[in-house]
Amino acid sequence: MSDHVIRRGLDIPIAGRAAGEIVQLEPPDTVGYAPTEFRGVIPKPAVREGDSVERGAPLFFHKAHPSMVFRSPAAGTVREIRRGRRRVITDVVVEVSGGDATPLERYTLEDLRKLDRAGAIEVALASGWWPALSTRPLDKVPVPTRTPQSILIGAMETGPLQPGPQALLAGDDADALQAAITLFGRITPKVHLAVQAGAAHPALDRLEGIERHTFSGPHPAGDPGVQVNLVDPPRGGQEVWTIRAWDAAALGRTLLSGEFAAERVYAAVGKGVAEPRLVRTLLGAPLRHVVGGVTEGEHRWIRGSVLTGEAVSSERWAPFRSRAVHVLPSEVPRTLFGWALPMFGTWSFHRAFLSGLVGARPEGGIDMRPGLWGGERAIIPIGVYDRVVATPDILPEFLFKSIKAGDLEESIQLGLLDITGEEAALCTYICPSKFEFDVLLREGLEHYEKES
């Protein structure tokens, strides 16, 4: 076991954390997928509008790799297949009416140990949980024909208001996690497990076939991309695949039970949620079903984290790759002569207010909203960005300037393939020039893919 202490980073004290017991919700009227959530996947429908589907039946698949299927979270009728620009599928919607589940192959741990690599890949693809995997670098759904250097299972979360293993893993998930680890061990020779230092969980304590690593420190200490950079950085053009422990547990439950594990826990968080809560419902449930009541006024709905999530309409679906729905009030009140007031109850990374010298924060967090005053300015190298970038040997100012200039070779040397989206988003959050570094990073990675 190795211990990693993250010194650089930032925990954002935002209000609206989910609390209390998990609320079991009634099945929603509809469930849906947003295929655009899966980078690198070209979706092709396996059904038509009006078709009846069982729970676990394929709804669509990856055009380049047809064995990579996306399974229905519920039995019902395909209500709609929405398309956007260039006929790209943006939503696949199923009207829930109840019914049978499509039987899948069941496996024991002994069955999984006997698989060769090709067989393990086939089993993982057929489970419907292959899209929960992500590559480092590039953060895309892995290509099944590639062999990863290793696989890292992230069993902690440090993002703003994001639920962690205590909420997302049950005590009896140990068998399911072990099944997933056994399967991954047939795909790659090395499987890593990243856990929170000092935290214990019955589902994580006695797992076999893994190299255990502990992490502590501020966000992005819980980001699997940062953990890969410290544990087993990709070498010689290879990839390291990552997956969250709760998604690995869902994969394991599917393998052991022979049924697609469609039930999951979501966290409805943020100042715009009337009662922030944890709920148990179906994968891809409508956002309003997950959130329940909201406060008065207009809101911004975010699937995932406020740092790297996607702002969407409230009529869309809960995400596949993350476990939180964040709602923020859109109205941002302005304070007359706010720059000259102590502004107690506010917070600034740069300690721009007198309250920053006191250091005290409200117990429930601070009401932060998506307002932006002033215009975009030039990137000024004042030495703040490296205070939130945890990956070693990266000079953020020079890296982002090289991406902006289109100098691909220099940006690669400065860490284009090493820095994570969470780190770039933290740079955006503290940026005095109001520059969106996470968007710039994605542009740089797309440039890299196009040229290579």
C-alpha cells in the first residue's frame, strides 16, 4: 500500500449538501440516456420509436464496436429518439410501464477467474457497464481492442457536494466489487484501488487482487485522473483505465445476478434544491424526479459537479457517469459598494474581502451562484493556478497559453495529456481573468486527437 498526501488543491465551501437517509422513490414515468455524455462513442439505435423493451434490453450501441451496448434501465416503450445537429442522437427516452427483465449470463467468481482476456472483454461489454470506464489520457470510453497498462478503481470523492462511498456503496457490495476486480484482472495485469486515508467501509476492506492506495487532501485528491498520475502514469503511449467503485459494484451485481443493475443512488444538491437529499431510483430518471422541489425563481440545472458537470434543461435525465444533480439559483444579487464592505458570509479564494482574514465559514456552506461580472481578459501569470493543480511538474500558465497559441508539441511537453479536467476547472474557478480553462483543455485534447 502507498499513501499519497495532496498538498495543492481547493475544497469549495458551497452550500446545499445532501443529508439524511436515502429516500426510496417510486419508479419514474420515463427514463433516458444522453449518448453525448459518452466521449468517443458513435451511437446507433438498436430499437425504434414505439418498440417495447424489457429491462436490460439494448437501446443503442457503439457504431464502431457493436458489442458495446447500452441497456434499458426499465421495461416499457421507446417513446422518443431525439436527434440534434448532423443527426446525432441526443436522447433515447423509454416510457416506464413495468415488465420483465432481459436475462443475462450469470457468473461466479470461479467462472470469471477462468476467462481469458478476450472472454473478459466480451463479458464486460455485454454487461452494459463498459461505458463507466474512462481512459487516461483523453477521458474517453475505452476502445475494447486496446490493452490498458492498468485499471484504477476510485473509491473516494472530494468534488463539491458530490456523494461518496458511504452513500453510494452498501456494506454487502463487497462480493460485487470482488467480481468486478476479478474480471478486470483478466483484462490487465494490474488493478489499483484508491481509497480515502483514514476512512473504512465494509465493502472495501477485504478485497483481493488489487494494489491499495490511500489519498488525503483537498479536491482534486479524489479525482481518478490525479490518482493515476501519482500511482501509475501512462507510459509509452499506453492508457490507464479508470472507473468509480460504485459503478464497478453495479457491474459486479450484473454479473452475479444475471440482470442489469439499473437501480442507483443520486444526490440532489445545491442551494436551488428545496430539500437536498439522497434518493434511490432508476438510472437515467428525470432530473425533476430526482430533485423533488426547488426554491422560487429561475435555476441552473447541472448534471454532475459544478466544476465539470453539464448545464442542461430541467426536462433532461440524470447522468450515467456521475451521481449528483446540482441546482443553483440563477439570480445573483449585487451589493452596493460590496468591494468596500467586510462581506461576512461570503468567500473568496483570493481573500478579496475582509471576511477572508477571519477564516470562519458558515457551517452549512456558502450560497454561491453562477454570476459573472466583468469581461474576459488576458491570462496573467500571477502564480495562483499552480496552487490548485495537484499533478506534479505542470506549469498551468504556460500550458494553457501554448494550447491557446495552437502549439501542440509544446503543450504536450508542458502536460496537455497529464492535467485533468477537474484541475483545469479549479483554475477556471479561481481565475482573475475569467478564463474557461476546462473548455480550453478540451479544445487542446481535440486538437491532439485530430493531429495524431
